[in-house]
Amino acid sequence: MYIKEIKLQNFRNYREEKVSFNKNVNLFLGENAQGKTNLLEGIYLNVLGKSFKNVRDKDLIMFGKDFCRITTTHVSAGEDHTTEIVISRDGKKGIKADGVKLTRTSELLDRLFMIVFSPEDLKIVKEDPEKRRRFIDRELCQIKSGYLSDLNDYRHILKQRNAYLKGDRIDMDMLSIWDSQMDEYGNRIIEKRKSFIKKIDKISCEIHNKITGGKEVLELKYEPNEFNPALVSEDLRNRNTGHGPHRDDFRISANGVDLRKYGSQGQQRTAALSLKLSEKKIIEEEKGEKAILLLDDVLSELDNERQVYLMNSLGENQMFITTTDIVGKVARNLPEGKVIKIRGGEVTVEI
Ligand SMILES: Nc1ncnc2c1ncn2[C@@H]1O[C@H](COP(=O)(O)OP(=O)(O)O)[C@@H](O)[C@H]1O
Ligand SMILES: [Mg+2]
């Protein structure tokens, strides 16, 4: 499975561009702020239906334009498939797969599998729980059909309950209706996260052991935050829902030490890398297909040893890698592939 081509129209700083890709390695080379990450974002959008950045769809449209269109062609089992996404200023988004209009974004999810490695991802371990939840959620959305809608249902109920708690008059019977729904939808999420973390715990421990040359035993432990109706008085006081899977976390420890709080930067990054490589392994096992990998400025963040390890582990997948540096140490560790030069939203040279 690989992406053969992308066409961009009014997308971020790309006015009109067509780029064809190598089925193995594609290196996006350019100075800062030229459009390397934007191009990755366009690829990701057409695979997962939304940006990997926390932005509104309409932010993807070129400044001053009314709409953007992104069309990709990918090859699966020897056949070409197209995906087209059009976003308009009013926020409407139309998605077509092989020319057929989709009713839900989630229908896209089963066609291609994608993993992003970004400097943000290297912070999964050290930053706040929200980052770790997003990591789990993104993975589960790709491997468990129905998870995205469980998540949306839960968020919907949570939002309604919070709005109700902020209202003037609160009827306890009414609140208990939200509560039982919170409980039901929340538990669906917790069950799926529980089994996922158990799985990734095992796999990441093996990977981490290899990266650290046997020095560190990595352990992940789910810290679920079950919805608790007994705490309703607290919620009434705070006018907000204080418990439930929207507050979940998981503990990441090495040799028994909680890396979230006490890990060195190097340990935290290595653990994050182990998690990302585990994510890749799990997706590929579940789907029986290779994932497509996006690496946004990560290589320069890793030391030589970890760069080599990463490149060796990723070898056979289609990869899109951004870098500002082709002659320096990063390039020495890269496999052969196509070099795509990017400047000011234009692809200037393809080698
Ligand atoms: N909606 C948009 N319309 C036009 N330009 C945009 C839009 N969003 C971002 N940009 C421009 O894209 C550039 C950043 O591109 P990016 O891909 O992040 O750069 P890099 O090559 O460093 O990864 C900036 O110059 C920014 O102004
Ligand atoms: Mg960038």
C-alpha cells in the first residue's frame, strides 16, 4: 500500500501543485516555513479525514481563498484508488472515495493506515495527560471500528452534562439521566483503552529493551478515571464534570521509576519512540498491512544511535520525511529514495 500522488489546490501555502511519490522513501527538503509540514498535513488529511494539528478544517484553506481541494491516489492490491476532500470557508467538508461521496469521515479510516512521528510525539511521556489520551485515541480509532463513534457519543454527553451543570436550575432526576449515559459510554471507552494499553505494554517493553540495550524495563499502566455519580455534589459545586475517561492517564515507568515526572529528557524521548514503534507494530498486526509513515522533523531531535535504530525499524514502509538538512548527519542515516525540494509552497526540484 502506498500513496502515488497528491494534488493540492488552495491548501495552506500551496496554490496549485501536483507531486508524485516514491513507494519507499520521500524526503521533503527545504528551509523553515516553506511548506514541508503542510504537505505532510495534506497527505494525512486524505487518509484520516482531518489534520494532525489541532485546527479547524477551514484553517487549511489558503488565506483569501474560498475553498481547498486535496486529491490523492494510492495503490492497494495493485489497483489505483482516489480520495478527494474539498473544504469550503463555511466549514463544510465533502469527501469522495473513488468518486463516491462518503457520509461520514470515519468511512475513510479503513483504506490506509498512517502513523505520524513528530517532535510533539516525542513529548508524549513528559507532557500532560491529554497528550497521552490523544495518542491512545488516535491509535484506537484506526484499529477498532466503532471507537470513534464511542468517543464522539461520550464527548457529546459530556458537553451536554457540563452545559446543564452551568445552567440556573438543576433537576437531579434529569442529571441522573446524563449520569447513566456518562457511565455507559464512558465504560465502553475505558474497556477498549484497557485492552489496548495491556497490549502496547507488552510490545513496547520488548522494543524499549532493544533500544536501551537491555538497560531499561518499560512498563505501562492504565490509570482509568471512571465516571463516579457519587461525586455529583463536587460536580455541582464546580459546575463541571470532574471524573470520567476524559481525565484518564497512563503511567509510563522504566525500572519502576515514573518517567512522566522523573525521567530525563533522553529517557522520555526513548520511551516515546518505543511507544510510537509499538503503535506501528500493533496497527500492522491488526490490519495485516504496512502503515504509511510521516516523520516531521523528528530525526534531527534524536541522537545518532536512535536515528539509526529508527531507520532500521522503519525500513520497508512508505515514508515521508521532512528535513532542512541533507548533507548533515541526518542524511547519512536515511535510506535511498526520492528528494522533493520545497520552497514557498512550490515543489521546485524532484530528484
Ligand atoms: N491557510 C494558509 N494559507 C496560506 N499560507 C499558510 C496557511 N497556513 C500556513 N501557511 C503558511 O505556511 C508556512 C508554514 O509552512 P510549514 O509547512 O509549516 O513549513 P515547514 O517547511 O517549516 O514545515 C508559513 O509560511 C505559513 O504562513
Ligand atoms: Mg515543519
